[in-house]
Amino acid sequence: MRQFRLFLIQTSLGRLDVLRDVEPIGDYHAIERVEVTVSGMQIPIIARKQLITVKRAVGRPKDRDVALELELAEEAERKQI
């Protein structure tokens, strides 16, 4: 898999994007991860703040929309605390 920059896997839960590195963050070691439970398994995923940074850097309209949704979700969570 190291030869691929992007590997897409379709699962019953949706598409899984497996990336060798994430611009503008860097490689796996530079990514801040959080653990989520999926089907009883702990899975590391990119932290929301960094995902927002990535989506903004990509710049496609659909990525900008996702970044905005993530920012709104983050703001709503802060207001609940």
C-alpha cells in the first residue's frame, strides 16, 4: 500500500479514505489522532481541527462545505460545555 497516495475502501458504514500523508499536515506521525469506537473496535482518526485544516487546504466547494459543518459542530459543542 505504500505505493499508493490514496487508497479508497468502500465499507458497509461508508467510504474509508486511507492516505499515505495529509497535506498540509504531513505524514501519519504529524497527524493528531482521536480514538472512536466503530463496531466495538477502537479506531484512530484525524482530529477535527486538523481535518478542518485539510478540508480548507483542498479548497473544493464540497470540502469547504464539510469544513464549515465541522466548525459549526465544534462551536455547538463548545456552547454545551
